[in-house]
Amino acid sequence: MLIDALKSRGLTYAVMVDDVQGHIHRESSKTRRVRRELRRKPAGSIVGTYASSADIVSWLNELAKTSSRVTLHSYGKSVEGRDMTLVKICNSTGTTKPIVFIEAGTHAREWIGHATALWIIDQLATSADADVARLLDAADWYVVPVVNPDGYEYTQSTVGESTASTGHSGGRFRTASGVRIGRQTRAPHAAEWT
């Protein structure tokens, strides 16, 4: 149907993926395999993966024990009771510096944001690179790697299912509990972290 419509209008096209559903299932299998492997690896192996919210919190706790640059702050629990964690990374100079704030995972299906935030945390917390030292000298870093842990877990457990089963309705995504996190629903707030 679509191809006929394109041809009738003289539009050129290319089929990039012959079987989209098959591709989704193969990616789902890879994700499950990576998660199984992650559970068998040491905590440092989380960087570069699409880890679960629980695995991320566990890794952050281990990182805070081993890096003097890292301090964790809980800012509550999600609707479904998952930990919500802010990571402060600094070089403890005792001086007041500007703040760099990074949040990832507001939109739960954008998994690369979570993975990128974890990579940034890892680099700032563990690297001996001179450029990283300059970044830490210039600012204190605050990172929230998973803003929406309930939605993130939901997308990981339902990846590859049809949109009808994932709560997609009227062009708006809802998590399992019906909460939609996004720019339109944020309430103004402020917090002080020490």
C-alpha cells in the first residue's frame, strides 16, 4: 500500500529493513543477553551497557565507595518505589565553583541518554586524564542518570512489544503506572545540594 502510494506520486524510496518486527525481536534478544552478562561481570562493566535502574544504583553505590570524587544524594523514590539518585562529582577543593547539571532518562525509551550519563560519571570519577582534572577544577558536576526509573524499567521489560501494549495512546507515552514525565508536566522546583 505505502509503496504503491509512493510510486504513484513519483517518489523514490529505499527499503532499509525488510522485516522491522524481526529486527526488533533480534535487538530484544541482544538486550536480554547483555543484561544477563552484566549480572555476571564486576560493577565497572556497567559503562557502555543499557543497565537496569537497580544495576545503575548498585554501580553508583560501589563507585561512591571507591572514588573520593563521588557523593550520592537520594532525592526520593519513584511512584513505583525505585531509588532516585543525584550524583555529585567534584575534586573537593573547598572552593565555590560553577555547577554543571546533567539529567538523563526523562524520556524512558531514549536509553542512550542513560548510558551517556553513566559514561560521563565514570570518566569524571575515575579518569586521571589532565583534561578531566581541568573539568573538575572548573566546576562541580551534578548528574541524574535516571530521571524516570519507572518508565525506563517498563521500556526495558516491554521492548519489542506492540505500541498497544506499551501504553502508547493518542501520541503520548505513559509508563506502567500511567505517569507521563516530560517538559509539559514538570512542576517548578529547586533543591540545594551540599
